[in-house]
Amino acid sequence: MTNLPDVVGYYEVWLINPRNLEMFSVGVLGDEQDELLPLPPNVDLQAYSVVDVSAEAYDNDTAHSGTSLLRGALTG
């Protein structure tokens, strides 16, 4: 992935509600330059207005690792 540091594991994309810090995984980034990650139809993008890319280990833990590599506001 461009502009992301190499990690031992994989990159995961999350949506975060900044009011209560609730988050859910949108999916995993692959080796493609552009990645399409479909959102569930009931996602409120006004509530989940932050996107985060984390470094994740192959450890069977489905929670966010706590290691954010990129984070920003969703616009549009």
C-alpha cells in the first residue's frame, strides 16, 4: 500500500463514531492501489464520521489493535 509503513500482519479499515468511540471494521486492505470496501446499507455516516487504518496481527483478535496508522474525517 502506498504511504503506509510495512507491518507484520495486515491493514484493517474502521469507521469510528467520535462521540462514543464506537467502531466497526469495514474490511481489510489488500495489495491493490485502489480498494473498494462496501458499507452495510444501515451505516449512519453522519455518526461514523471518522475513518481509521490500523495495523493488525494474525492473532484471531477481532478488536482494533490500538495501532492506528492513518486517521481522518469522512467527507462528502
